[in-house]
Amino acid sequence: MTQQELQARYGAVMMNAFGAPKRVFERGEGVHLWDADGKQYLDLLSGLAVNALGHAHPGVTEAITAQLGRLGHVSNFFASEPQVRLAERLAALVGDPAAKVFFTNSGTEANEAAFKLTRLTGRTRIVAMEGAFHGRTMGALAITANAKYREPFAPLPGEVTFVPYGDVDALRSAVDDTVAAVVVEAVQGENGVVPAPEGYLAEVREVTRAHGALMWVDEVQTGLGRCGEYLAHLTESQVADLITFAKGLGNGFPIGACVATGAAADLLHPGQHGTTFGGNPVAAAAGNAVLDALEGGVLDDARRTGAWLADAVRALDHPVVSEVRGRGMLLGVVLTHDAAAGIADAALESGFVINAPRPNVLRLAPPLIATPADLQPFLDAFPSLVEAAETSSRA
């Protein structure tokens, strides 16, 4: 069946939550995708930073298949060995042997669990960041600073104060002994790939500790290698009280996690939260397979390739590019004017998958396994993509 036919069927049956799909993909392997008409694409978005190990990774595929053949689901009245093992490994990654894990199916659910944990402190105020994105469920949306997303669903869970991202004085003014938690990203992906200023996360830790508040770091997009480290916020050695994961943890299989450290690990008690599918054996097997693969030198390669890609875009010295920012394999190409959507569309037409989180920013988040040789075709094509976008805008 052709792409056009499948797009028509999609429009007839799917709720219009995402608009018309730009492509219908039917297959992926490594860093490439193929659409329903057989056209090949270089994936520089990884399903919004999800396919960290690329498409159809053999280790993840084998782990999921084998686990589903043994045991797929038992509910959280019971446990499975893959679930326990993955929780142990995540606890070890955050650097607290007493850390505890709550598994979910997605990043927004992980943040929803963290939101509920903050209420168990006996306080109800949260300080969040302007430019933040934490998800679309009601709790996660309440701490997401985007009026377009928020306003149709108001009133949202309240007592959330937004402060400018990276502004230490504003943070200190907003946090007092009534605040339950400060929630922050090490890099704001949806805001155009904006890294926290150097030292800012350390300030968040200091301020929260001084007022008995929780430091909550959303690592849904930045964690597990995307920024070149297992946890992006630990580059400043500031262990958070709550850390949320998802995206790359399952390499495409739905899984998320909320990890609590220190005293926060003991906040949740039976009956206060739940999930039917979270932490099921298959999802846990996927997570373990991802962590196995990351132990094989992937992070070192991702750091090197991410630095190479950033430098290579700068070396193009293209007049439309004003800045390249980000960390590891999460980069924002900042443009001199609002041309990002047009360039992303031109890229798709030419066989490259990227996106435009802001009108003047292109986001590049290739699979961590991508090599410079894999990515060079995009660099070679970039000037022609800009020209195609400009031509289209003049038409």
C-alpha cells in the first residue's frame, strides 16, 4: 500500500492530535528508516531521542523476543527478575545504594509519579523553569511552561511558580521553606536545546538543600547517553532527590522510571500510586539490554561523534547558522531567522529526519551509534536544504 493511501487511512481513523503525518515509515535498521514507498532516510532525530541504539538493535530485539516468549506480564502484585535487575542498575547509576525505583510506561508518567512524591513531603509548592517541557498529562503539564499546551486544559494542579531558566537570583527569590521541589532539566530540549549555565545545577542543589526542598531532575531526554553521560546532571556531581527517565531507556519499547534517593526514597507507600504495565518483564528486558549495550563503549563514541558533529556544522560557516549548542548527541542548530520548519521539511524531502523545536532552531539527536561517516551526507546536503527552504518560502 502506498504512502498516500496510508496517510488517507490515518486521517480517517486517528484523532487529530498530531496533524497529518509527514511520512508513513515501515522499516528501520541502524541509523536509517524506509517509508511505505521504499525511500530511505537518514534518521537524525531517533524518534525524539528514543532510539538511542538505532533501529532494530539486535541486542534489544533479542532480549524483548526472548522475554516475551517466557513471560510477558504478571501485574505489579508480583515481580520478575528483569524488573528487579533493572531497578538495581538504575539505582547504581544515580550514585545512591539506597535509591528506590518506580517504573512507568513513559516520561510523562515518570514525571507524574515524581509530582505525586513531592506532595508526600507535606508541602505543595513547586518551582519550575520557564521554557521547560515535562509531558502532557495534567501533573506534568502543570510544570511545563508553554501557554499553548497549558491554556486549553486549565485549571491545572496549582502552586507552581516558574522562574527564568539559569537565573540564580530568581531561583533564590522563589524558593523558601514552603517549596516541595524544584524541577529542572540539564538541557531544555523542547525549548531549542538550551543547556543549563555552568554551575546552575549546583545552585539548585544548594538552594533546595537549604530549604528542605527536593531537587527533581528530568532526565527523560538527556539521560542514558544522549548527552554523553549516563546522567547529564551528574557532570556537576549534584545527585538529585528525584530523577526521571524514559525515551532511550527502552530504545523504542515503552518504559520510564522515577528514581528517588535519600529520604525521598521512602516517601511512597502501598496504595498511593500504581501502574498496570509499568516495569513489566518485557519492558525491563529492553531496559537491561540497552544498559548492556551502553557498557560497550557507546558513550565514548557518542561524546566524540557529538563533538565532531557540532564542530562540523560550525565549519560549514553557513550564513544562516548563528550558533550550535547542546551536549553529546543532543544539538541545537540556532538560525539567524525563523527558517527551521522550512529547512526541516526540505530535509525530509531529501531523505533526512530532523525537527524544529523552535522557529529558529533545528534539533539534531542522531542515534548514539551514528558515526561521522553516517552523518556526513547531511552536512554535505545542508546548504542545498537551506536553499530549497528559501526557494519554497518565496514561492
